[in-house]
Amino acid sequence: MEVFKEDGGHAGLNETAYIQAIDPTLVHKEKYNTDMATAYPKAGTYSAVPFPSSIGLYQEGQGYPNFDEAQAKEYFQKVNAKIAGLIKETIRKWDMAGL
């Protein structure tokens, strides 16, 4: 939300951006079409197996890939910093417990 101002999805805005930041050659904008995305159904409504789309949106109308390189890099850096902080905090607590 901090970077994109909207929710993402499986193979959606956030996941596509993360991969784009790692290796842009793995993201094929020319193959993308908004009809490839479907919002996940609300709990208790329905489910489909396999899921009817290759992109699953967490929220209706949000999370479509935008292929913005600057946002992709910012998202990548912020996710990695958050994960690094969680790992450091976990190790700190384990050390306090003598583990």
C-alpha cells in the first residue's frame, strides 16, 4: 500500500514488480492483458479449481500490473528491508532466550 496505494495480487501489481526489479527480462508486458486478471471471490461465495485466471487480484479493481520500473525498485527495496528487519528481530529474541 505504501508504494502502490492499492492492493496487489498473485502475479499482480506487487509480485510482478518484485520480479521486474530482480530481472526485467522475466516480465513480458507485451503479453499482458487486463482480462488475464480476476479478483479472488469473497469468502463463502464460490471457488474454482483451477482458478480461472493467471492473475489473482486480492481486491476487485486493484492490483493490475503497471510495469513501473521506479515503483518496482522501490517496492523491492522496501520488502527486502522489512524482511531483513524481521529476521534481525527474530535472531535478537532468540539470543535473549539463549537459543
